[in-house]
Amino acid sequence: MKLVPSLDLQAGRSRLVFWPGAATGQGTPTDRPERIARHFVEQGAMLLHLVDIDGAQRGAPANTEAIQRVAREVAVPLQLAGGVDGPSQIELAFACGATRVVVPLWAVAESDETLRECMRAAGDWLAIGLDGRPERLAEFPWQRGPAPSWQQVVARLAGAGVRRLVISHWRTEELDDLMATLRGRDVEVQLAGGVTDASLLPRLEAAGVSALIVGESLFNGSIDYSAAPALLGGATSPGYTA
């Protein structure tokens, strides 16, 4: 399992100020995304996850200049979420330096055509973002019939050729059932957030999770990025092999 640093982009900056030397009082705090990105890449990261907060509100990538700065600063894949709701937004994301995209389930939930267009635009670099809470699936205003089960949603996406899922708001106590639903499918599972204690990493790895996307826990020091490999079986780097 790989540990993937996540940066929230807002108004061209990182939403959270990063101070790698806070524990010792050394170093300089920064909210420059490209500087934060460089720090984690120097620590071994081989994939970065960027969340365009403004883009999520507007329905299209908004922090394009910040993404460009990160892309110029580091030579690793950049996975963008937020505001990537269709093929035209995917093309804009790629144009400004992202190399992977996360399209929310609701954007393709009832349109096979939109899903196909997103897959044509992104190819193998498409991920679908899912909310891991079953009640959220039931609450979605489905127009084509009753709410599908989690299993039905996963089966539809996998059957259409989606090979990567990014699951947020997942619950530790439901992890085994969640992964059992995905077992036997050619689908890579990335979990987003939900971990504040590094001791949970081996359990996620044993469950079959491919990657854990972590933001605030890295910024506040709850998880030491450089120490993660020691907790993961056979890993030589907490990064992500493209």
C-alpha cells in the first residue's frame, strides 16, 4: 500500500499552512502548494493528490495556476479532484498539468454516456470518487428507479471499465465488508482520509487497499510521512509507482 500526500487548493494557495519543522521550531511555514509538493516528493512521494476546493464549488477546475506551479516544480503524477465533473473539465485538468482525475459518482451516476465520455477523455487515468457511507447512496435523488446497492454501483463501474475508485468518508468498522464487495474485481482502491494514527496502516494494507490519501494528518504531524515505510510490508518508499 502506498501513502499519497494530499493538498487542498484554495484561492491559489494551500488551505492548510505547512510547517515541516514545527516540532523543532526550525524551518519556514508555507502555504505555497509547489513548495509543499516538493517537500513530499523529496521525502519519496511518487504521486500527489490535489483537491481543488474552489473548483468543486464552481463545477470546473479553478486553481489552474496553482496546479501548473506544482506540475512545473515536481516530476510526479498529479491526481486532481474537485471540479472535474465531465469530459471538458477533464481536458482542462490535463491542460493545466494534472495527469489523473477523480470524477465524483454523482456526475456519472445515471448517465452511461457521460461515463463513457469521461473514460474517453481520461483513459486509464480516470478514477471515480465514491462516498463510503451507504446512507449517502440511498439519499441521492435517483431519477431512473430505486437507489442501487453499493454492490450494484461497483459492478456497473467495473463493468464499464473503471479501474480506480477513490473512496471517502469510509468507516474503519466497515472496512472488511467494503473490501469484500470489491474482491475479485480488477479495481484499484484508494481510501481518502479517515486515518489519524499510523498504526492503522498495516490493517489497510492487509485488507487490500492500494493507496491511502492523507492530507491534514500529514500537515499536523499525526502521521510522519518519512516513517510510513517501516509500517508497510516490503515497501521501500511511501510513494506511488505510476
